[in-house]
Amino acid sequence: MLKLMATPVVSPQGMAKNGNDAEIDEGLYSRQLYVLGHEAMKRMQNSNVLISGMRGLGVEIAKNVILGGVRSVTVHDQGVAEWRDLSSQFYLREEDLGKNRAEVSQTRLAELNNYVPVTAYTGALTEDYITKFQVVVLTNSSLEEQQHVGELCHSRGLKLIVADTRGLFGQLFCDFGEEMVVYDTNGEQPLSAMISMITKDSAGVVTCLDEARHGFESGDYVTFTEVQGMTELNGCQPVEIKVLGPYTFSICDTTGYTDYVRGGIVSQVKMPKKIAFKSISSSLVEPEFVMTDFAKFDRPGQLHVGFQAIHAFQKKHNHLPAPWSQADGEELLTLAKEVNSALTGSAKVEQFDEALIKKLSFVAAGDLAPVNAFIGGLAAQEVMKACTGKFMPIMQWLYFDALECLAEEEGVVLTEEECRNCRYDGQIAVFGTKLQDLLGKQRYFLVGAGAIGCELLKNFAMIGLAGGEGEVIVTDMDTIEKSNLNRQFLFRPSDVTKMKSDTAAAAVKQMNPSIRITGHQNRVGPDTERVYDDDFFESLDGVANALDNVDARMYMDRRCVYYRKPLLESGTLGTKGNVQVVIPFLTESYSSSQDPPEKSIPICTLKNFPNAIEHTLQWARDEFEGLFKQPPENAMQYLTDPKFMERTLKLPGAQPVEVLEAVYKSIVTDCPHSWADCVAWARNHWQCQYNNNIRQLLHNFPPEQLTSSGAPFWSGPKRCPHALDFSTSNELHMDYVMAAANLYAQTYGLPGSSDRAGVIKILQDVKVPVFTPRSGVKIHVSDQDLQNSNSSVGKTGKSVHVQQGIQSHSFWRGLAIEILLMMTPTFTWTSLWGHTL
């Protein structure tokens, strides 16, 4: 079980530490733990990582890895800061020019995570030094160094990642050794399905209920529980399956097993998978590619040769091809053809894309923050995979390009330009000075300063957005919390409780003092349209969303459509992410397409026949709202709103009866006067939910009951329950009563208690009514039965009785107010209602 630590474990040097003897700080890593899990996080905390090259790409990887929480990070660089570094290296300042990049970056990187010691190293990468680490990352390195270090790492069982960016192009390579073990290939929750039949065969066929596809794949491993008849499968060792169809799959030989009777649940088991990687030298001549864009199917092979040609050019001239130099482009093309002619097998390209290789030459000297952010994010994710064994690694080469960013018109080629000796030189080398000047004049609205918002602001500052006459307006109404520090890298522990927008604005101002940025603390919506009015939107050049909810996204989308402004939309969920660029008159808007609605759970399944964990979660949520949210809200409206009864009577079906009964209970029959009353209510509610209702259900449908067709009623998705007996020695029972009693007390403004011994004493005096199951009680088996029952509710005597009571509701109101006046003077209707009567 994870333990929340108030303070980090501190080493003798005063640095918080990770490792075997350190607990996981759940307050800091809570969101990451949802994705990685406890065991993977522990493995990562025991990994020492070396990152070589502290230009824009290297610092991006280091930032992400440090935030992730490895044991230690060492940053290495033997070069000094240059003007072109400032276009993407966000921890370098103009006053750092001429200083070692690793040494300057170390102090700023060390602030990101108190649990991760960060060390700078400026010496040579010797064999003795490299073997101190579990993971080695190379950036801005020569091909000879990549091969030398790669062979060393491969022979010593060290994990190697090579990352490189050249203007609009990116490259990533992974070698995790010949015996890399992946414990979970996709990070998804294990699948499960309910069984309807299992055959006796040399390869037994399992048929699942046709309510939903099983979702398994051939090669998956499964195990079984609750199988009746063929009990040999229950709790068996994981069995490999072969998928036969969406509802069927085959397993092992079942001919010697007893006959299948009914029931059973099959559950996927995540099995460790061993993967063998080739060394970088071997993989150069026999590459495996991961596709990033299926519209560019032949690009990886072309760029595999192109990047080798870049290394050859740099080795020959000791510099990269000059920006947009036709002569250098022709020479690089010649070198690429020479490299290709020396290759054999799958590495050799049959038909060369000469225009692509020339564009690689034209932009290779560039250094772009957005491309570094993308490749750096992928590389850091591969570091986490190497450390944890969670998720399938990249096998083994990944190539990326963003040539769409260049002018679309054919024949438009920038001329060779002299850089200005300014912080945007790395970007001017790709796009020229005209675009750089235009970026400085942009006025952009960023909505949200969370994880994505921080990354966008960093990139905005690096590319020079609003670095001249323009402005970036960022709004976020939230304050900084400790859990934010794991992902939102512009914030520090000392910033906790400060406003996100102001703090983020100040942080990026440090990265690029020329950015003009203003922080707001407003929610976007109809209530702030007096702030973000016509004049405001008309003055914008674009909007970027960094939001965490769909409603706000759709609102901003509507505003952008109305004012015809470009919208940059993005979001993440664990390791998944999406980006949508919305351009007026060119693309669809965000609201034009929506995710399919989540499959709803039938009410009767939730209430009487739950069979999956998501059913119990939804049931608990409905239970909470039905006990502690909706009844008090309705009671408050009844007491304060004269039109409440009129609205309630117009509700469909049995809802008027249910609402008014709940109101009557809230203010009359179930209204507590003391903590003891709250405990008594909680105890009786437990009895009703976990004993009485189950006994009534089993009275209506006994365990041995058959359907009209002769099949067992309790089969398939209907799992036979059993009633519970309350015990004060059962920790879970007591947890329930303590939580329910405190929530009930809070609803009525009464003081609660955490004294379990005191509650046990109160429970000894609580009288729990004896329950006897009754005949004639209708329990709906399907939602269709429930709908039919609701449609006839107006004809029942109970409905007539409630209607008569409603007509004299003035009596109810007077009775309720009289009850309130009789209560203690300190009684207030507060908390979940948000009012005081």
C-alpha cells in the first residue's frame, strides 16, 4: 500500500532521494502512479540515467526524465552555449553564452524534482564512466560516437537511446539489449468476459456471452474463476488462447475435464514478454522502422540514409550544411547516394527521393523547439519504458518530419540567409526572418496553464511568439497544488497555492525576457463574456486550448467559429494524446465530431444484478448522489421555492412519488438531531443495502430458480449474491458506517466524529428492525419491465395517496418549519446545500 509522505527522505547531502529505501511520494506522483502503477514506479526509482548533449533536445529529455522520478540524472556536454542554442534550450540565458551547457543547465534542472539528484559531467564518455548507469541517452552526437557507445551498452546490458533532430526532421533509436523483459505491453486494464459455454475438445472452445465482444487477441493468456462443472479451470495457471471470433476462442486440451455446467469468468493475465534488440551497428544495416505517418510510407527508409549522409557531411566539413544552400544540398544528395550504394538488404533504398534529401540539407542546421519537444517527449517515454518494463518499446528506429510547416507552393525556396546572432537563429535557419518578425507580432489567447499549458508557453517563448509588438494572454482560475509539480514544469514547491497563470507567465518571462505575456484568473464561459468580448476576440490572431473538460473546449470552439479564429486543441490521457488544428474555412471545428457516447449500464443491472467492477463503481456513485446530494437539494428547494411542487408534479413516471418521499424523509422522518442519530441511520442503511435487499432478492429469485425455458435464472450475467451480517469487528463494515454517518451529519450541519470506539459503543444501543422477506414485492428483471411499471404508476393507489398529500403541501411546509424551530439553536442547513436557512 502506498504511503503519503509529508516530507521527502533526505540524504546526508541534504537531497531527497529515490531508491530501495525511499517510499513513493503519492502526493507528488499521484497522476503518474495511475498510469505506471506501484511496481513500475519502484523500478524507475532505482535507475540512474545519463543524458549526453544539453542543447534543446537534450534538456527536453532531461526535464521529462527528472519529473518522472528516476534515481538520478547526469547531464553531459563538452560544448559551450551558442546563439543558436537559445532558440530551443529553455534553461540557457543570453548571459550564459560561452559557458558549458551542462553546467549551466544542471542548477535549473535540479529544481524540478527534489527526489532526483542532478549532476553535470563535462569529461569524456569512457567505458568506466558509462557503466555506472542503467540507461544512456545520446543527443547531438556523431555517428562514430553512437556506434562506439552503442556497442559498449549492448555488450554490457545497458539500455541505449539515441535521439537527434535536424530542423524539421527527427530521429529516435532504441537498444534495450537482447533480453529486455516487458511486463505490460500496453498498460491497459486486463480484460474479462463472462462465459456461456466451454466445449470438451483437444482445443476447448470458450464461448462468451454475446453482450459485448471479448476483446482478446491470439497469444493472450487467460485464467478462469467461478466456472461450474469444469472446475479444473478455476484458478488454473494462465492459458494461452487463439481467437476464433469476437465471442469465441480456443484454449488447452479439455477432453479430460468434467463437463461444463454453467457460469464462469475469464480474465486476461498480463504475462512478461522477452524482446531482443539489435545493436545500433547491426540495426543500421538491417533496420526495423516504426511508422509515424502512414501517408509517408517510404520516408523512414529515405531518412535512414539521409541522416547517415548528414553525419558524413559533418565529418567531412566539420559543420552542418548551410541553411538553404543549393550547393550543400547537391553535395548531401551525392553523399546520400554513396551511403545507399554501400548498403545491402532492407536498408538499401531502391528509388531515391532527391527533393526530400535536399530539404533535409536545407533545414539541417535549424534547431526548433516544437520538434525538440516532440522527439524529446518520445525519448523520455522510452527512458521510462527502459527503466520500468512497462509498455512496448520502439522497435527500433523512428523517423519524423514536419515538412508541412514549409510553404505549400511548389518552387518556393528560401534564399541562403545570414543569421542575426540572436536567440532565434536556429529557427531563422529554417523559416527565415520574415516569419520570425511575424511571430513577434502575434496576439494569442491560451486557455489553461496546466501540464499542456506549461509546455505550450515554453514553446511560445522559445519560438518568439509575442516577442515584439504582440501579446500572449493566459487564463487559468486554478491555484498550484503539490500533485501539479510532477507534470507542470514551470512550477516549484514554493509556488504551491499561487495562481497558475501568473506563476507560469513569470517563469516563461525568465526563459525569454522579450515575450509579452499577461496572466488572468478567469473561467471562460458566458459569465466572462464581458471580459472576453467582441473587441477582445477581434484583436486575437489565434487561440490555444489547454483545458481539462469537454464543455469548456466546446465553448471556446464556438467562440472561435463565431469570430473566425484559428484554434489549437490538444489533450492527454495517460500515455495517449490528441492534437487538432482548427483553421477557419479549411478544417472542421472541434465540435463537428464527438466521441461516441459511453455505453450506459441498465438500471436493473446496477440495482439488482451487477456483474462487473464498473457496475459497482457506478452503483456507488448513484448511491452517494441519491443519499447526500439530491435529497437535501430537493428539500431545500421545497422549503424555499414556491414553484417546487408545480415542477415536481410535471416529472414523468414515478419521479414525483420518489422526489416527494425523499423530501419527506429528509425533513421529517429521517432528520437527525445528534451524532448518535447519524450513526443509527448509517447502521440501518447498511442493513437495508447489504442484508435486507439481498434477502428479498433471493426470496423472489432463489438460487435454484429456473426460467420459463428451464435454464437456471442465476446464470450468465446474473451472479447470485449472498446477504452479509454486520460485525463491528469487520473493518470494512465499520469504515462504511463511519463514512456514511459523517456524511449524513455534515449534510445536516451536525458535528461528526472519527472515534471508532465511540461509534461501536453507540452501535450497541442501535435497534435494527427485524426484517422478513415479503411475498408480492416486485423486482424488475429488465429495464423494459421497469418502464412498463413506470408507465402505469399514475393508476396506483400510492400515487393517488401522494397526490392527495401534495394538495395539502402547505401543511408539510408548516410542519417542516415547525420541526426546524424545535431543533437546537445551532442547527443550520449547510454543507452540500450551500445555504443557511
